[in-house]
Amino acid sequence: MLSKENTVIGFIGTGVMGKSMASHLLEAGYQLTIFTRTKEKAAELLEKGAIWSQSTRELAQRADVVFTIVGYPSDVEEVYLGEDGLIANAKPGSYLIDMTTSTPSLAKKIHEKAKEKGIHAIDAPVSGGDVGAREARLAIMVGSDEQDFQEVEPLLSVLGTNIVHQGEPGAGQHTKMANQIAIASNMIGVCEAIIYAEKAGLDPETVLKSISTGAAGSWSLSNLAPRMIAGNFEPGFFIKHFIKDMKIALDEAKRMDMEVPGLSMALSMYEQLAEKGEENSGTQALYKYWKQS
């Protein structure tokens, strides 16, 4: 049983989402040790009582449970499978929970390598962006052995409100691909709707009052369209990371001999924006595609 009194949690990755997630675990009363490449990004968490680890190795040796949310599959591979990584240094019986959006095949590989050492590895990518992370309302998609899921579910409930065990290792990542495919086409529709309203001479904020609660309603329409209208393109989720996700989904679809025209179109549009210097903007900056064309 992972009790608050006897469980040390490690957290790697304190970016836009990770910072809020780690903070929730601290506020829930868990002992927390953190590591990130840039220590300054963890300053606020350290002030709240988190303990700094000098490396992934040191963190792995301290923690009973480790959460990771990093950038790319290559980062996941380094953190988990490198010589100084988690699997080489974690305590037998510990739990490693990767919340990065990564590849299903890598999630399965990590699970197998971990199991060889008596370590429990879980893929648990999330959806909900900076708002969901900040308000602890993330959707968490879990791929793991059933018993492992039961053990860590109380911890996951500190971070999210929609926690679903999707199946065996890798299933969480496959579910996140379905999520990203749905978002990709939806974002095109949201942007087109706002641009259309503006060109028709309507007040887009007033238009949102009608369409966001009807059949067109979606998370992106309610949460990101207002940012577009306000000219706020700060990242709740980086374009560069969304491009990474869409490429993973496209590769998986090709492997299953499936056409994904909506996903392909969205990827092309976002890549054009990235080439124009928008890779570090939030995904709502797709709005600029029409303004720049």
C-alpha cells in the first residue's frame, strides 16, 4: 500500500503541465523529490518543500513511485533506459509512471525491461492541457497490468478526474493517439468557425455563447477559442509537441493500414506554422494560419 507516510514520490519534468501536477502531489501530503534539466524551473516547488535530486539516478534510488512527463520519446528512452536511468537504478517493487505522450512500442519495451528487475512500469498519458493540470482535472489514460493500476489509482486521482484503465502496457499511449487524432481535426474546425464569424462581421465572443454549448461544443472551443479571440497564443500545449504526437499517430495508423486524412491535413498546417517560428506557441495559434496565408 502506497501510504503518504511511507511513500517517497519522484517527479521528473516540471514544465507547463508537470509543475502543476507535482504541486498537487505536494499539497496532498506526499514526500516529493524532483529532478529537471533546469533547476530554476523547479524553484517554486522547492520553496513549497520538494527535495532536489541531483540526477535521475539519485531520484530513482530515493523514490518508491516516479512520475515522468518529458518532451519526446527520445527523452523517455533516455530517462528510463539509459545507464543512469530509472530502470537501471530504481528500487525493486517501485512504480514508474510515464505521463509523456510517447509511442506504444516504447511503453511496452519499458514495461518488459522493468518487469525483468521487479519494477512496475505504467504508461499514463494525459489530456487537458495547462488548465486541466492546474485544476487537477486531467483525463488520464492508463496502460498497465490490472494490479498495478489498482495500486497507483489513488495517486492518479490527485492529478485527474477521469482515470481509465485502457488495458495492457501500451494501451494508454494508443488511447492518447485516438485523443490527438480527434483534437487535430477539431482544431481546424474551431479556427475556421472563429475566422468565419469575424469575417461575417459578428462578435466572436457572442458567437461562442451560442455554439460552445450546442452540438458544436468541445473542450477546444470552450477553452482555446477565447484565447484565439484575445490574441493569447501562450502555450497550454506546445505546437512542437503536438506535431510530435500527430507524427506518432500517423505512423501508428500507417502500421494499421488506415487512412487519416483529417490528421494529415492538420499536421501539414501545423508544420507550416512551425516553419514560420510558431513551434513554441500554443496549439490555438493554428488561428494564425488564416491570418498569415
